[in-house]
Amino acid sequence: MNDLASIYKTKIIEKRNAHFGSKESWISPLESVRAYCRDVDNILRDIYRACIDEHRFDKNFCLVALGGYGRRELWPYSDVDILILHSNQHKSAKLSSAVKLFWNIGLTMGCVVRTIPECSAIIGDDLATDTAFLESRFICGNRDLFNKLQITCIKPYFEKHKKDYIEGISVAMREGLYSSENSLYRIEPDIKNGICTLRDCQRLLWAERVKCGTKNFAQLHTKSGFSLAETRRFEANYAFLAGLRAQLHMISGQRLDVLETDYQNAIAILCGFGPDGAGCLLEEFFKTVRDIRLSLLLFLEKDLSGKSIWNNVRRRFSAVEIADGLAVLDGIIFSRRKKVIHLDTGEAIIRLFKNALTFQSTLSVELRNKIRHAVDKINFDDFKSKVVGEIFLDILTWPGS
């Protein structure tokens, strides 16, 4: 058993270096994490067959990928979460030998052993558990067992709890976007769990999957109502963060997701910013998360767009009027459809930002685009008036964040 563990440990190191060892070895950030995932799949299949089903006749087990691994995204030192699904075979000697080998091959493994009734008993416990099941993927073994898990447990749960799950995702997004304690601009940003980074992108994809059945980035356009340009930009931003995380893992030699200053110059070189390019690297990172923030706001605003009777009623009666033609709902300031918002002066524009501060809300993407369009037509001297200056000083001296 130790000899097998050593062989597979060496294979994993070789595969990791093949996909992430140098910039030249990368296909693209997303393709590299998926290719590495496929290689790990093959190694886990070998172990499964060696320990559980050497002749492929055993119908009592199957191996299932969960979470990010189930999503086919595996960074160099990511956790590998798997489920050994079985039909009441808890005491099988095969199980113990497989689990032991999984844990000794140099991966950070999260391995659970359950029956379908046991899975049914825990789904719904929390958002993380539900999402792990949502992203579950068959690896090998008895596919009928996996299909039964999907048909009797996972699909019925999400059909019944679709609204609750999407609301849970939206709440998590809003807490990050609107919290005065969180900032997009940190000297050592968290690439995975920071505001508007990989986890928030994944939350959007999870919610749209449950809501519209989207299975990839392209379907955000074909099924979810994002424009083609918005979809392509969102995927490109996700890929940039995926590449940063992979580089950080390889340079640090561990699962490190915070872009610490000690590693910034080395990663800047890999990204083409030069030996002293840490500042340029962070600038690119900040541009990326600002762009992702707009994608997240677009997702949240879709619930306010009046596409259903209930949302239309909420938008009409629950929103609070804060100025002529402006209302706030769920932390987003938007323009009333039947009201024309005039943004033809510097004062009108800066008052929008004062309102956002006053009501601790954010401007809708629609309003932001109107501002961008209006600014091109305004004489910049218009922003130099005394009134605009006073409002600007109010913003700068506002108590709190």
C-alpha cells in the first residue's frame, strides 16, 4: 500500500508541474485547472479500481466529485472533495483501504462515505453542503447509483428549494458588496474569498444554474439574459483570477489564496509586468474586481427588473422613493421606469453619489451607464461650481466608511 501511495504521489507532482510548472506549459488558466482535474480523475479511478472494483463488477459503490472538484476546476494545491457513495456497505474492507490510500497520495483530500439516505438527511443543512451536492459529478463505479442520487435526492431538493437557495446566494453577495467593513482595495487581497473574487463569481454561476439551468459561461448569454459582451468580460475576469490563484499556489508551494506582498513581484514577472511590477499587478487586479462588481450588481438587479409579477409588485410598492425619479430597494438605487432622470449637470451627477452614501446603497448598473454616457456630453467646468464643491466635501467628510 505504501508503494502504491508513493507511485501516485509522484504522478501527482509530475502532472501538477506539467500543467502549472511554467507559463509556457499553460494552455490558458481555465483550461489548465480543468486539464489537471482530468489527470487527478484518472489517478482516483486507478485507486478506486485497485481497492474497490478491480474487475469492474462491483455495483455497490461509485466515486463522486464534489464542490470545486466536481465543477472540474482544480488548482495546484486545491482541496479534492470526494464522496464514496455506496449501498449500505459501511463495514466493507474495500472502503477502508481506498480511503486510506486516497489520504496518502499527496492531495488535500476531503473524503466522505455515505449512502443515498444519508445524503438526503444532510442536504439542506447549509448553503455549502447544498452547493457541494449541486456540483457533484460522477467519476467511476456504478453510474446507476449516482443517477439515483441525482433523481431521488439532489434534483428534487433544488426544485423545491430553488427560491431559498437563490436568495441565500443573493444575501451572501449583498453582505460583501454593501458591508462597510469590506473593501475591494487591499494591499494583500484574497483571490478566492475576497469581495468580487472567485467565490463571488461562483455564487453567480450557482444561482443562475439553479434558476435557469446554465452549465457554463456561454449560457449566461443564451439562457440568463446577460449580453454577449457582459458574458465574455465576466469569463475573462474569472480566468484572470484563476491564473493568479494557480501562480500563487505554485510559487508558495501550498494552498495559499491571499496575495501576500512576499509573492507579488514574482507573480508580476509571470504576468509580464516586470521585476518591479507589483504595483501594476495590483492595479490590474483592482480593475478586474471592479468589473466583476458590475457583473454581480447586474445579477442582483435582475431580481428588481420586474420580469415576474411578484418582482414587479416589490419594485413598485416596497422600494423607497429617495428623490424625484429615484428609488432604493435591496441596497440598489435605480431610476423609476416612467420617470426621466436628467443628468445634464455636474450637480445632478454628484448628487447621485451623495444619495448612495446617505442611504448606504450602490448605484444600479443602469444608472452607472447613464452617468458614463452623460459625462461625455458635459463641460468639465460645470463640475467646478460652488454647489458641486460643497457636495463633494460632504462626501469626503462623511462619518464612517
